[in-house]
Amino acid sequence: MSRTVVMKFGGTSVGTTERIAAVADRVCKHVQETGDSVVVVVSAMSGETDRLISLSNAVNQGKPPVREYSQLLASGEMVSSALTSMAIQKKGLKSHSLMAHQVRMITKRSFGQDLILDVDSSRIKELLAENIVPVVCGFQGIDDKGDFTLLGRGGSDTTAVAIAAALDSAPCYILTDIDGVYSALPKLCPKAKKLNKLTYEEMLEMASSGAKVLQSRSVSLARTFKVPLWVCSSFSNEEGTEIVEEYPGMEEAIVSGITCRTDEAKLTLRNIPDEPGYAGAVLSALAEVGINVDMIVQSQGESGRAELSITLDRADLSRAEEALQGLVENRLDGVRLESDAKIAKLSIVGEGMRNHPGIAAKIFEILGANKINIELITTSEIKVSVALSDEVAEKAVQILHQHFVENR
Amino acid sequence: MSRTVVMKFGGTSVGTTERIAAVADRVCKHVQETGDSVVVVVSAMSGETDRLISLSNAVNQGKPPVREYSQLLASGEMVSSALTSMAIQKKGLKSHSLMAHQVRMITKRSFGQDLILDVDSSRIKELLAENIVPVVCGFQGIDDKGDFTLLGRGGSDTTAVAIAAALDSAPCYILTDIDGVYSALPKLCPKAKKLNKLTYEEMLEMASSGAKVLQSRSVSLARTFKVPLWVCSSFSNEEGTEIVEEYPGMEEAIVSGITCRTDEAKLTLRNIPDEPGYAGAVLSALAEVGINVDMIVQSQGESGRAELSITLDRADLSRAEEALQGLVENRLDGVRLESDAKIAKLSIVGEGMRNHPGIAAKIFEILGANKINIELITTSEIKVSVALSDEVAEKAVQILHQHFVENR
């Protein structure tokens, strides 16, 4: 039976005109061999977005106005979609490229991000009915005035899933320069395993903890609309990783994947008096200057007073220190602000954790035995994250991968 | 009194981020010093359109599909308009960039060209009412489906005039890398004069005869809607050339300008029998393969039979010969096809010609005295065009400029 599928190709996959020809070849072969109707979504050619950002920097010498920045960056996908559509036509199929306003990919601004509200799939369905392959610009949206907006780094994944959702939850293939999701970065852990299946939940935790393979928003959208999602290589035909609601045996392996971010920093406020609202004031001061915090840990410190530690992007550290300076200096009770710029965050993710309490303790034990100090720890249902010095992060990933993945 | 004016900047004027800053500076100074409301129209950064064309060539190895080619090339103005808008904001004014679909610049395809049908000025008027400087992408249109179309090389001039027309025939300034329209190319005739005023008619004849300063369609649109039009330098504040319906003394100078195209070719069919419809068949055969002809001259040749000569773009010559080959070979009556690839066309334009018959004769006389052979000649009310060997074209321009412009 003929189906509709969405295939998303990232910037590396459309990075040169030769690669665009290879993408066209893959799309056309898929159509001819399976009879599927294919909707293509593309990112900008790799390097193009950076070129546009540097033009913007040259003009603005600072923060660019959002509306024009969106209009500028959206041009990158306009180029790659038109070239991909031409290449598909060259291989003998009909094809049209479509920008965000042509598929009415409507977004709404919320906390500094543009989130997809709605997609009008009628134009795409019309094209498919005429056997025309739509090539949709990833990364772009439009606001209620029809002006361009952006879905953030990796936003083309979200474009692809949103279109798949609008096409009655069509299967969505994210074709990229790796051949699936791994239990850890293979260059860090040579014995890392390609994961055949992952739950949305696992993928979401991994994506938001540093696995760069998918924008986390796309996973969350896929989960909501039950879009069948695959991550596979655009360069080979090997099976990739399938993201599903559940899979047999998912509770047996405690750990599915280990991710690591090495670009974090830590701020610690010590000697906080036992008084309500202090943590709230700290987080508000950071939110006001647009800084996202990652881990938040409050604990009882020395002499009965509290300690509050947060991790954040290293690039935001000095702005965060400035924002909190007032809060600390205006107090006479000796609150101290300390910072550490060299922090990594390591996350261990797995559905199996739901039924295996004590993983956090096990992690402490293993790392402790290897003389690796954990600075902070947070846990969720299926994830344990630890902050540690970035100098020992790689070693910690290798040790934990060996213990939880390789030796099972 | 506060007015609205349209200022169009070409590719060289927005060719670098430094030049874009200079454009922004000029626009902001104009607004602050005069109180005028300004609508900006920009071309793509110089070199950008060629870069996009070479990407298209790499994918298509031949003629690209029109719809995708338009989408691809329209991205060039998307970049320059966003950067220009950012630069204007940097100088302290509010500004929004707008693409063709955001101003509903609707075009209609006619004989291989996309012509402007309509512009919706409501969004522009709304922005002006809020003191926001609109920066409109030149060169682009949309068709009735909302897909991008292109207005041809130099099409941004036409965008600017169309917007000026829609804004109740607002004055339109074409800001470019020259400081006005000259009586001849200054590098060819060092004594060439900058023309303070020209009639629409004169400008139209010059633009369609090789003066690259304005797209001829823009002049014709300006004439229809009585849009006051100026050509001036984007780099200096000198007075440019004003294009008007009429100006005092316009009939006194016989010749306003001399233009020259050196990229033409000539086809001659000799020994045509005296039979109706032959010229029509020749022109139809060329039209079928999409070749535009320029000059067409039919004359009585040797032995009472006719001769038909046409000039055309040199790049089209071999396709034209192919298209006519059948027409010649299928006849037994000895029609011969000859071609000359090295033809230039020189045009002498001036309102004064209306009242001075015999200019063509004078041109023959002057060139003859200088041993320059004229191959073809056509005349209109205010123009005489001659085709001649491209080797003598420059000399011919200099001699005629000396006689008709410098020595008066």
C-alpha cells in the first residue's frame, strides 16, 4: 500500500551540489522502489548559516534585531530547497520547493523561542496528489503577520516532525551524517552500540542532555502526535534507530545511552540564610537577562545554612555572575558566590531505570572507586545527570559505558 | 511638507556590509533632514546572483526549471534586504524588510517574461504610518499561487518604480554607481556630458539600446504612471539625471545620447522570392525557439529579389542559424543564409530629432567621410540605430559624439 513519508536531510547531507544530487537520487529511488509519496525537508547547506551569521555580525556589531535576523537566516533553506528540488527534477520526478509561508508553518513566540502552532498541509497534499515531490525549507516558520521566524539550531528536525504530524502522523526519517543513535559517542567509546530502538522518552532525555542527533523539541512533538521517527544515515542504506513508544525488552537494559556536554559552568551560592524565596530570586535574576539554567540543586551546607548550585552554558557564565552580583553584595549576612567554568554534565538514560532504583548510588560508587569526584547530581524517572570537572568527563563516560553497557 | 519617496540601491551599492552601512546612513540622513518617508528597494549584493546561478548550473547542467530557479535567485535579495534593514536600525530608525509575497508584487507570465500586474501598497503604508522604513526585495515577484517569479536582469529598477506608482506616483530615486545618465559612455568619450534632464521617451530608447543604467521596463512603467524618476550616485550627493515628460529646450539639442551594444550578430537571407509571408515565417521560426530579434530590415536586393536582415544577441546566433536552416534548405529557389557574428549596434537618441529630419542621412555622411561602413539602419521618431562591424563601433561613437554633442 502506498504511504506518505517525510525525509529530512541535514546541512551536511546537502552541503555541496554533488551531495544534493545524491539526496535527489535517494529520494527518487525510494519513490520508484516503494511507491511511497515522499515529502522532503532540508536544512541550509552546511556553512551557509554561519556565513549569514557573520554577515549579520558585520552589520550589527552586537545583538541583531530578531525579525531581520530571521529573514536573513531563512534564506539559507530557500537556496538548499530550490537546489534539491531542481536535482529531483533532473532525476525525472516532478518537484516543488516550498518556504514556510507556502506551507503556513505558523509559530508563536514563547520565552524567547518560536514554537510551531500549526501547519497547513493542504498545499503539500495537493502536490502529492499530482506526484510532485514537495521540498520544504526546514528551520523556518512564519508569525501571524506572515513574517519569518526561526525554530532554533536543529530546527529542521522539528519542521519535519510537524509536517509528518500534519500528514496524519506519517513516518518521519531524519537522515544525517551518522547512521543512528549510539549508546555513547563512538569516538569516545569505541565499543558503543548502535541502538536499534529507543523510546521517545529516552530520546528526549538524550537529546536534551547533549546528544546532538535530534533537536529535543522534535522528539517531544513526535511523542505528542505519535509520529514514527527514525534516525538513519543519508550516505548508506543501513537500518538506523527507530524511536517508538515502547519496545520489547526496554526495561531490561538499565542504561540505553550515555551523553556528555562539556560546555557547562557551575555557580554556587554558599551560606544562604534559611529564608524562603532566596532561590526564586536567584533564578528570576538569571531569567531576566535571558539565561537558561540546566541543573538546579539546593542542599543543606555548613552551619545549617543552605547552598544553591546551578549549571548553565559556559558562554553565559560572566553575564550570570554580573546578574547575581547585586543579590550577593546587598546582603550583610555573608552569602558567597563561587563559580567554576570547567564543568561537564554526564547523563545516563534508560527506560530500565524506572524499575531499578539505586542507579545514582551505583554511579557514585563506580566513579568514587575510580577517584572521580561528582559535584552535583540530579535524577528523573529515566535519567541520572551528574556534573563533574570537564577534565575527567571523558574518562567517566568510558568507565560508566563499560560498566552499564559493555559488561552486560 | 512631508512626502514619500522610493530609493532603490543596486548590487554594487549593497555589495559589502560596509556599503550597506553607507546606504543606511544615506537613508537615515535623508529622513532626518527632509522629513520624507522613505521606502528602500535593494538588489542582491553584487556577485551573489552569479554565485546562485553557478550553484544552479552545477545541479542542472543545462536549463534549470523556472519555478525553482526563481525561488533560488530570490534568496539574494532576501539577504541584502534583511542586512540593509538591520543597518538602518543600527543607525536608530525602525525598519522592516519585505519580500515579494509580503508586498504582494503580483506578476503574470507573458512571452517568457514575468511582468508586474499589481502591487498591494497597504503593508508599506502601514509601516510608513508607524515610521518604520520598509526595505523591499527588488527583482522578485509572486505569481497567482504565491510562488516566486523574477523580473529579469535589472528588475529591481522595475520593482522600485512599481512601488512608487502604487504610492500615488511617489518620486523614485535609482541610486547606482554612476552619478547620472551621460551623453555617451565617459570611458569611450571623455567629453561626454552628464544629462540633467531626459524625457521618458529618450531614456526608454537609450535603455533599450544598451545604456545599462536602467531596465527599460522600469522607464516604460514610470512613463505610464507618471512616476518622477531620478538616476543618481549612491556614493555622492551630486544632482543626478531627472527623467521627465518634457523639459525646456528639449527640442533644441538634436542628440541627447549615443549608446552602443557590441554583443550583437546579424543574419541575412538573400535572394528571397517576391512572395508574401516569407519574413513572417522567418520571425516565427525564431520566436518558436525563444529568440528575440532586435533590428529587422527588409530591402530590395539583387535581381529584383528581396533581402531580409535581422540583428540579434550574439549568444543566440548558432541557435538561430539552426532554426532557419530548414527554411532555407527546403527551398529550391536559391535562398541563401549568411551570418556575421561581429556586429555592434549604435543608437543616437534625442527628442530634437522629431523636428530635424535627415539625421539618418547626416549619420551616413559623417561615417562615410570616416570610411565607416553602415550595414543596417532603422529609425524611430527620436532614434536612429545603425548596425556596423564591432571593430569600428567605438570609433563611430566618438566621431558622432563629437559632431552631435561636443561641437554644438
